[in-house]
Amino acid sequence: MRDPSIASVRSILHQRVKSLEGEGLGCIEDLIFDPERGLIAYAVLAMQDLFPRASKKYFIIPWSTLTLDPADQTLVLGVDGEALRSTPGLDRADLAQAAGSQHPQMEESCVPR
């Protein structure tokens, strides 16, 4: 029997993320591992702007702020969606710099619905 409290990295990457209000925010683009503690420390949230051709902005969020909604298997970010949208976030270049190395190609399938 599968333990519902654990998940593979593959099942988390590109997982949809919604706000506390149920609004789609984006999806998990990457995970940041803390090797000293042996756990995921942060998730990289890719958030598409309201306009389809607009560039994405990225947020490095503490893993502890995410919970799983078992009803629809999405992750819930414990912040208000509007508050997050008003935050500048990072662009692709900033994200690579924050990660300390060249970030892999971003997945274009990561668009909120």
C-alpha cells in the first residue's frame, strides 16, 4: 500500500498550485533540496501573468507553506493570491542567479488554469 504522506519528485514537479481561495497561481517548476537536513527546503513556483504572451515570474517559496488538497491533488499555497501577484517575483535570469548556477530550461507547460 502506498504511503500518502510521501511523494516522488516527479509527481511534484509541474504540480498545479492554487491560493487559499482556490485561485490557480501556477505550478512547481523546481525543488531546492537542503542536503544538511535531508529534505526539500523550497519550491520554485512559476506564475504566468494574466496575459497569455506575458513572461512568467518565479517565486522561491518555503516548502512548509505548501499543503496538498486531496480533493483535486493540487498544492495549496498558504498566502493570498492577490498579495502574491503584487509581489515583483524573479524573472528567468534572476532565478538562475538565485539558484547559484545556470538554471535548466524552464518547462513551457507550466501555465495556471
